[in-house]
Amino acid sequence: MRELSYRDALNEALHEEMTRDPRVFVLGEDVGRYGGVLQVTRGLLDKFGEKRVRDTPISEAGIMGLAVGAAMTGMRPVAEIMYIDFSALAMDQIVNQAAKAHYMFGGKTRVPLVMRTQGGGGRGNAAQHSQSLEMWYVHVPGLIVVQPSTPYDAKGLLKSAIRDDNPVIFIEHKLLYNTAGPVPEGEYLIPIGVADVKRLGNHVTIVATSRMVLFALEAAETLAEQGIQAEVIDPRTLKPLDLATIVQSVEKTGRLVVVNEGALTGGFTAEVAARVQRAAFDWLDAPIMQVATEDVPLPYNGRLEFEAIPSVQDIVLAARGALYWNAG
Amino acid sequence: MNLSRDQLVDLYHRMWLIRYFDEAARALFMGNMLRGTTHTCTGQEAVAVGACAALRRDDYITSTHRGHGHCLAKGGDPRAMMAELLGRVTGYCKGKGGSMHIADLDLGILGANGIVGGGIGLATGAAYSADLRGSGQVVVCFFGDGASNQGILMEAGNMAALWQLPIIYLCEQNQYAEFSPSRPFIAVERLEMKAQAFGMPGLTVDGNDLLAVYQAVRGAVERARAGGGPTFLVAHTYRIEGHTVGDPLTYRPKEEAALWKSPERDPISRFGRRLVGELGFAEADLESLRQKARADIDDAIAFGKASPEPEIAALWEDVYA
């Protein structure tokens, strides 16, 4: 099978969906002429013209507000917010408008929009360009939250997100754009709300999201060398969460490590732990381990930043902890 | 003026419909029949009715927390509205929205909005959508002088002017921003001066003169429909009641509202005088229209009260499409 980068897989999804459906249009800062700060929207302007590939002013609230109104009136906007940190500027549009309209108006309107954005740390972008804010959106009923970790998932999930009739927060990771992986030629979709078992194992389950999936797979290699077979699950969609796939794995392994790049407190790891302990209490042989970012704004200095965000070694130690293999 | 006699009749009836709807809303709220909070637009009827008279059925409006008038002016059904205020399944939102969230997509009503300025962004998006689809639809975005200070207006207004979108930003300067006079919070001398910063024409109109509002909006709508771009229109009016029903109004002199309630300033009285004095209507015609409006609202209340409340299962319905 051919290999594509995460960036090119997303770009291909946009080309395909805009060709398929004239209601789909793209808007955001630098998405047209420049092709997007991460080049995900490259080539769209030439093919689809400026009305469907709209370069906007630096106005995040305006971008998302425009997307909501367009979605309510028959279009399917894909708005790019350059960094998820900047989505804070558009919070009213996302949380009070997009997420609420369908329910609040008694099901009479739909808001089929996608907010494409990227988050995550690890490249020295400091406190306002490195956050993992996915849980802000997971917390809001009415939103769907997707976080693909591979080029294959990125393409199939973006296509599904564009076809979904709900507002979808589609969160990419800034350190995944250059990663490559197999992506088949031709049309395929990945359903929203379905997890993927990225590696099979029967000693411990590791649930990880976004770039942390790559870390978890690396940790699983190390653990295998130590005789521990880890099963790695990528939920791919944080909301709705495919709890059944996670629970099924925990029923097999009896041990769970949850890894997420967001801050520990009030985060994804706590949410999964709470749900799994209720659904699979009798199968658990050890406390659920949480691996998440320290509760600090991310620092610029590399030494400090790498200490703050989860590492492969943190995941190895957590998995060993779940098996009571750590010394002391 | 190019309004037919039937249209004039409809506009006059609609103004009373709004007046009586809000009177009923206030009475129901004071009688503990409504939950949460309710805002009335008494005294501002001419802005809503005059503006919507210049629109096609498929044109869009976005409304505000003070939105009963906009909805009725655009053709909203008083029964479904009253049922919604009463939280019944027959309401516009099946009882899940209430006073601040009435929408009717079939009539182009993209929703009242509980966030001050909340409709501004999505109105601009609807205009962008109309332009993309080449539908010829125009958007009227209602908001108040309080909302004119929200940042979204700067962002959306700039976009609308950049892309010459078919939208009218209609600022109802009712002189109050929630529980304060708005004047001390607006730095420019006249609100329409803000239009210059957005890069679009800024006009002003007597918001208590229905026909003046109609003419001003009609001009802006025609221009927008022809691809001439957005307009910022300020309609001067007065919020006769408080921010919410039950507001003690400690922040303004009592005589002020009395002045605006007088027949010289009241928008319904003013329109009525023109109908009789210049347009050949009889006082008796107007009186029967007023009574019809009263009866329509009484019917809406009865309909709402007779309607069932939602089943508990409705709690989980329509979270996702």
C-alpha cells in the first residue's frame, strides 16, 4: 500500500470531500493562497476558488461564527483554527452557538461544521501554542471530538467528520503532520465513535490519544522486550467514546493505563478511569494508572517541557506499575 | 411607498400582536407560569415589523434575548411561541428553548439568542452562505446598543464589508444595556459612526416610525440583494420596560418611560395616526385589528396552556442530529 504523510492524508480528504459535495467549503487564516500554516489546505484555492477556500482575517470568533451561520443555512463549512489555543477566542461561537442550536431549537436546525485545529506540545512553542485542550470540548454536550493519530485515521475520520450533521471538533497534532503511514488509494471512511486496537496484547491495556498513541506503541515495544505484552487502544473519537472496546480489553488484561497529553486534573485519563472502574470493576487487578501532562502551563525550555509532557518512559513505568513490576 | 392596503393592515395587526404577546408574557411570568427570565420589546415594535416588512419569506433574521417581536414580525406563529414560553411540546423548540431560543428555520428565523451579540457571527455566516449558494437571500441581524460593544461585531462587520455580503446589521438603540443606560458605555458620539470602522455605510432612522424603518431597511435590502454589500443601520427607539420582567428600574427616572409611552412617541399610535390621517383607514378598522390581535394572543395562551409538557425521554432527544 502507498504511504502518505498525515498532512497529505488530510489534504486528500479535503480535496475529495470538496469535489464530492459543493456544500463543503474551507475557511480560516492563511488557508487559501498560503495553503495553510501546516499546508493541509494546499492546492484547494486553485481548484475550488476563493469563495469555497476563504482566506479570513485574524478573527477566530468571526471564523467560527460564520461557520455556524453557514452550517445552519445549508452549507458544510470546514473552519481551520490555526492552533487550538486560539479557539479560546471563539468559545461563544463553539460552545454557546454551535453546540446548542440543535437541541435548544428542538431539533429543528443542524450545525454540520468541522473545526479543524491542532494542539499538543513537544516543539518549544511555549504556553500559548502547545496546549491539549480537547477536554474543554469533550465536556460540552452537542459536540463531537475527534483526534486521529495516523494518516489512515486522519483521512477517514476527516471525511466522516465533514459528512456528519453535528459540529465536530477535529484536533490534529502539530508533531504528527510529517509522520507517514499506509493510506489506501480510493474512497474509505472511518466511522466516528469507533476505537481502534493498534496493538494486541494480554498483560496490560494502554489507552492513548493523538500523538500519545505513537508513544504508547513505542512503550509497548520496550515492554515486550521485558516480557510484557501491552494492548494499545486508540479511541480516535474522544466523544462519543467507544467504551466497549476499552472494557473488552480490560476484561482480558485486568490492567489499564490511560495516556493523554492534556493536563492531568479534570482530564481525559480521569474520565476513562471513572468509566472503566464502574464498567469493569470486577476485572481490574490493579489501580488504573494515569499518564498525563503536569498541571503547569507548558514552558519554552526543552528540558522543562519534556519533563511536563508524558514520555515513552512514563508509559513504560506506568504499565509496569499496573503489573506491580516496578521495584520499591 | 409600495405597501398595499393588505400589507399595511398586516403590519398594524402585527404590531399589536407583539404588544399583546409581550403583555401576556409579562403577566404569565409574574403569575409564576414561566420559568427563568423573560424580556419584552414593548415600545420597539416598529423596528421589528418595519424591517421584516422589507424581507422575503426566505430571507434570514437573527434575533436577540429580546426577540418575541422579531419572531412575530417575520411571521412566527403566536401559538408555537406561547407554547414554547410555557415549556410545552407544541412550542417551537418542544419546550426546550424557552423565551430566549425561539427559531423557525422555515421562516428564516435563525433563532433568538441568549448571548448578547450572539446572533452577529451566525448572521454573517448565513449571508456568506446565501452568497455562496447564489440564492439572493438577505440577512437582517438584529442587536441592541449594548451588543454593539461586543467584539464579534468588529470581526463579523469587517468580514461582511470585505466580501460585500448581503446583510443589514440593524442596531436597535433602545438606550439601555441590560441594567444600565447604554450611553455611558459607548465612546463614539453616534453609533452609526462605527460603520466607518467596519467599512460599510452607516445610516440612522427613527425606530419608532414604522414606515421610516421599512424604507430604510428596504433600501439596504435592495442594495444587498443587488450585490452592493452590507449596511449598518441604527434605529433609535426606547425600551419601555426593564431589562427583564421584574426589573425594578432603579437606574432611570419614571418620567422618561412615561414620555415614550405617550401617543406622540408610541410606535403603534404613530403608525395608526398615519394610517388614518394619510392612508385612508378608519379608526374602526384599526380598532378591529387591535381586537383581533388581542384575540389571537388569547388563543395562543389557551393553546399553550392546553398543550402537554414533554415526556422525560425528551431530555435525551436531539442532543445530536
